[in-house]
Amino acid sequence: MDNNKLKFTLPAVYNEWVSKAFYQYVFHFIYGGRASGKSWTTAFLLLSYGCSNRIKVLCLREIQNAIKDSVHSMLKKLIDVYKFPYIVKDKYIYNPYTGTMFIFSGLYRNLESIKSMDDVNVAWIEQAEAVSKESIDVLIPTVIRNPNPKIIYTVNPDEESDPVWQDYMIKKRSDTYYLNANYNSNPFCTPELLAEINRLKIDSYDDYNHIYGGEFKVIGDDILISSLAYNLAIERIIKDEGQERYGVDCARYGKDSSSVTKLKGLKHVFTNEYNQKSTTELARIVMKDVNHNKNVPINVDIGGLGAGTYDTLKDEGYNVKEINFGGTSQLPDKYANIASEMWCTYKDNMNETSIIHNLRLKKELTTRKYKIDKKGRWLIESKDDYKKRGYASPDHADSFLLAHLQTIDNVYYGFV
């Protein structure tokens, strides 16, 4: 079949994937909000690929109670419109010229049968955010043992704790192609759909951000900083004036990353991540970041391993202050500890600040919970409890908020 005769106009965001990257990578992580064209593009790509290659495509969801729950109808529509030479049956789709076969299954309760499949070389997991860790671990060896394997995840992000997000996004993989697309990169959204998206944006910004913006959903009303407040901060333009300040959150050779944030007045300049650095190496990086200006205020979290970085900077004569998140706040009747005061005072004053957009920073700032303790004080969720909910260590948020702390004589004083 001459695929050049098939005219399917793709959103430009997919051009690299369908023309080159699809053929180069084993794993494909295609993520974003609804109306981005992820599923339709994947369906068209696999139908086209199956016209010139003999492949067996396993189309999956975590739960598929009936064929109507699958991508079967989507594939059928494309076959009908673009006259692909496939035979469509109720439970499978077949190309008689190349031998390509599309089959459909749920993962849940079918893992043993999937494990026994010996000729599947392409798997497409739709709504992969709902797939369990067990399903992922069974699926991968089933596919990659065959020639020219490909595994495609189409993902509408739900929570950072989702297994597929943990496996592919917390640590980026060199064998995986990543593509982020949302409705605003899809020029084929209808006017009616755009009107509905804009309505939701006005009525419920958090829902809009999750459903169409491809962001994690906000759970409950106990999140301290909203997605709306964050987005207003990244859109806010303020003058580049005021004192430079730095915040440093330290990790040493562990899974967590060290993070350094720079402010200019209340304007966020950067948040940089450093992995596998000793405390001394991190101190040297900070010295370089501040251009060896020993007068620039630097706040360092000394909990855990931060004391080593603090000591090195202090010994070198830098204007460094030690912050202990668990220490007593300046307003102990209002805030349970310094971390709580740090988060709450920033939240109360963030309408004066601007933020350079950083997806990881946004996740960390807009997913941290709080509560009022038995003494009526604000208490920010502990880092351990935050990580138990499936999130990575909030290193970017910690360094960002540290940079906003004002200190006098090494004592926490309040918002910059």
C-alpha cells in the first residue's frame, strides 16, 4: 500500500515523533491533557506502520470490561475515513496484505494470558496513568523479547504517585521518547470544544488545569498553594530590581537532588538541580552561582546533610545563614515550625512575586498539604508524609522558599 496517498494532517507537535523518533526508540511516553490529539495520532501512526510492516499490536487499558472500552472504535473510524486496507471484526482488526493484527485487552485479571503471548511486538497502553506496577512489570518482557519492540504509553497525568509516572518521569530514561502535548498545541480543536475549555477555566481552574492542561489533580481543599496562584505568579511581570538572594537545599549522593534557587528582589531567576554532588562540591557550585560575591545572602537547609555545605561556605567567608526546618518559628503560637512559617508566609505574599515556570517546581509547590494542629497552629505536611503519598522529595520547592526567607543574625525573620 502507498502510504503517501493517505493524507492525515497532524498537529505540528507530533512531527518529530511520527517521522523519526517512533522508529528509534523502544518506549514512547506521550503525555498531556485531553483534546491534545495523543490517541488519534497514535492510532493513525500504528495503522500506517502496520500497512508496511507485519506487526502484532496489543491495545491495552488497565480495565477493559467490553470492546467498547478500548480504542477499537477509534481505529475503525480512521480505517473508514482514510480507507486503510484492514478488515474490522468485533474483537480484532486485521490487515490481509501485511498480516498486521490489532487485538484488545484489559491488563487487570489478564496478566497470565498476556504473559504467555509470544508474538506481540507493539503494545499501546491507553490511559496509562491508571496502569498498576504489576501490569507494567508483566507487559514489558512480553513485548521486548520480540523483534523491533515498541511500547507506547498515552498518559493523562493524574497523580505523581501513579506507577507509570514513577517509572518513566521521576527519572528520565535514555531508551524512551517523551512528548508533551495539550489542547493548545492542537489546532484542530473545534470552536465548541474551545468554548467548553474556556468555561471550565473560569469555573474551576484546578479542574481545567488537570483535565486540559495535563497537570496533576489537586486532591481536597488542604493543599496550601493553588495551581491558580502559581500560574498567576508565572504570568506576573515585575521589575528586575532588589537584592540577590539564594536558597540551597542539599542532598548527598542519594536519590534526592540538591537544588539552588536565585532571586532578584521578588523575581525568580532560576532553580537549578544538581545530582550526585558531595556537600563540598555543592558549596563550590553555589560560590560560582553567586560569582564569588561573599556579600550575597545564602540560606541553607542544615537538616540532614546541609550542614556540610553550610560549613564550607561559612569557612570561606560567605554570607550564609543556617535554616532548620524543624526549628521554632518567630511566631510559635501561629506556626508549628520554621517550615510551616516559610510556606505560609510565602503563600500569603506570593501575589507580589514572579516565578520562572518549572514543571517540577510547580508540582512541589501545588501538592503540599497543611493542617491546623491541636494548638491551633499552621502545620505544613512533613517531607516524609509528602513522600509517602508517592511524590519525590520537594527539593526545588525547599530551595525556592529558602531564597525568600529573611534572616537577621542567623535567626529566621520572615518573608523577604
